[in-house]
Amino acid sequence: MFRYLILTFAFSFSMSAWADQHQPPSFPVDQIFSVATTDWNNDGIEDPVMILNINDGEQFDGVFYLSDEYGRLALLHYIPDMVWGSSAMFGQEPSVTKTPAGSIIIGSQNSAIGRDRWEQKLTIAYRNNQLIVAGFTYSFYDTLDPENYGGCDLNLLTGKGFKNEKPVKFNASAMLVTEFISSGQDFSQYCYSAD
């Protein structure tokens, strides 16, 4: 009971900070599908990132917080429909994880349905007090055609990366995470292309 009260208080507080800025829909704790923490600003205090399954559909919302020196949460971004996925189908779950360098990976996948299987990862970094998409990783394969597979790993900070395990240079740059999502950026087509 005591642990439940602490959890309820913590999320009531975070929702209050959230509502003050963007007023997204309120949600029960069980709509938090995936969560990870990192220290965006290197102040020694962990900052949570969440994926929410608000409408029990195929689009999940992203929530990014920054903690102050007392551990209080301030909302950096609330991004509706940030990542595709399913809460009911194994192999289509989205995820949020932390890299050893402290960046955040927002992952999506289809490793369950149809012949076309794929996995996508967005690397989110904190630069100049802004959250940016710093990297894009994508892999795919065809369950009926063993020769049809590939992928790419692109560093948007340098314009360099790998495509089908070969080094490449490309014309793209890091974008604010909000701009990346709202503009519908899709580097997966580059990963599929033959050149």
C-alpha cells in the first residue's frame, strides 16, 4: 500500500508539470508501455523517457522529461503518435532504451506479421539544451526470399554511416526530435534503395 501511494504521488506530480505546459490527455499508470532514464544534462540526476499507449492503437506517444536538482520533473516534449507499434502483438512492441553513451533509443519493429520484417531505431541525443534525432538505424529481411535483406546505420551528426555494411556518405543532418516526427522523415527508403 505504501509503495502504491508513493507511485501515485510521483505520477500525479509529473502529470501536473506536464499539464501546465501542453495539457495532453491524462492517463493511468498502466498506459506507460516502456520507460528508460538517462542524464540528459549531466547533472547527476536521471531524466525519464516514456512511451505511452494512450488509445490502445498502433501509434504510441513519446514523453521526455528533465529533472531538476531536487528530482522534480519538467516536461521537455510530449509527442503524440511518435512511434508505431502494438501492445497486443508479440514482435511489434515499441521500446525505449538507453545507450552506454547516455543517448536514448526509440525502437519499433515488425518481426511477427507478413513476409516483410523490419526493425527501426531512432537515437535521441541532448545537444545545446535541445533533443535531437542524432542517428537512424534500420534493418529488414524477407521471410520468403533469403536474398532480400539489408539495412543501414546513419549518423545524422556527421552525415556518414553504413549501408549494407559498406561505408556511405549522405545528405542529411540532425533535426530536433519534434521536427523529425512532425515532418514525417523516413530514412528507411534510403536503406532499401540499391545505390
